Amino acid sequence: GGDFTLQSGDFYLANVNGSTNSVTVTVNGNAVLSGGIFRFANTQSTSGPGFFVLKGNLNLSGVAFTNGWLVTTSGFYFNGSSTQTITSSTALGNVGDRFYRATAGTNTFNEIYNGSVAQTTINGTGITPGTGWSAWPTSGNLINNVTINNSAGVSLSTSKEINGALTMTSGKLAIGANTLTLAGTVSSMSATNSLTGSSSSNLTISGTGSLGTLFFDQGTPGTSNNISAFTLNRKIGRAHV
């Protein structure tokens, strides 16, 4: 009914060897995983999938993910009735593709990356879940605000459309071989806190109004400040005098 907190120890969501039965834990509040080990299942081959259904926010800091996260359809399932925020200071690794949303839900999502080691974003390309659920969105109007606060840098693992504010508090955001679509605004960008492009990176500017100022990494001019395709499709409001 309330919050779920993991501070230490070894937590198995599904831990029945030889059983293919699924286990679901539904959290009506927030989930804070600040330590210990979180396992969606015991091992990939000997237990059924584990579903962690969350109606509030998720904060990942200091927790480890290991052994069994790849069981088919296991993962974090979000079905809140309002905007849900995922804050992560961990290197998500293989668990990064195990984030899902309620298909019929109208809620939006904020992503905050505040680690001290290099991170990749939630990638939205996990195994297709069951009826009523979809992979983490990469396009459309479901991703609201994204904050980069990691001096070690964050890399897009798939294409991403940001409809709210992209805030570059600290570090760089590497586009990689993906398309970054900015439909909202950007803030706090600088020569230090900037985008990193490449010959396979795409950048699309959409939406309406003033975007803000974009900065690209100049660490390796001609390489880290490159993009492959640039698309501008943005309506700018006019003032009538």
C-alpha cells in the first residue's frame, strides 16, 4: 500500500527453482533501492518471471542487479496515474531494457541520471511484455523531462524524444547511432555540459517556441561535434504589435 525500500541484503522477486509461475509485487507508493541486490528471478533457467509493478517513483542508488534479470518479461512495470520519475545513479546495464509502461496509461515520465560512473539510458527495447503493456517509450509525448547530472557522461542506448526540458546539470549526453528529438526546451548547456555527436548521430528539433542554446562537445573537433542528419521542424511564436 505504501513505499518499497531496499537498503541491503539480497531480494528475490521470484525464487522458485524449477517453477515457471510468475510473481508480481505491486507498489502503490514509491520504490527506493539504495543498496543490496535486486533480482527479478533466481536464475534465468530455473524460475519464472518477476513483475515489479510501480504506481509511484523509482529511485535507484547503490543497488546491484544480478543473476536472473533476463527471465522473459521480467522487469519494472509502470502504471501510475500521474507523471512518474525514474532517478538512477547506477549503471543499468542489462536491466536497462526491462522497463515497461501500461499501454492504456496516460501518465508521462521523467528521467534523471545522476551517477558518478558512465551510464546508459533506459532503452525501451526489451522483450515484448504481455497484453496491456508496452516497452519503454522512445518517441511520442510520453517522455517529459530528462536531467543529465553525471560528470562521467550518459549515452543514449536507443533513440529518444524529449517533450519537456532537457537539463544538462553536469556531464555530456552522447547521442551515438540514435536520433535525439527535442520537442521541448534545453537548459544549462555549456561547452562542458554538452551533446556529443558522431557521424551516425541524428538530431531533430520539433515542437513550438524557443528551444534554448545547444552546445556540442569540442573535445575532438570534426568527430565529437558531428551529426549525420539534422531536422528542424519547429514553429516559433510571433508577437503582434
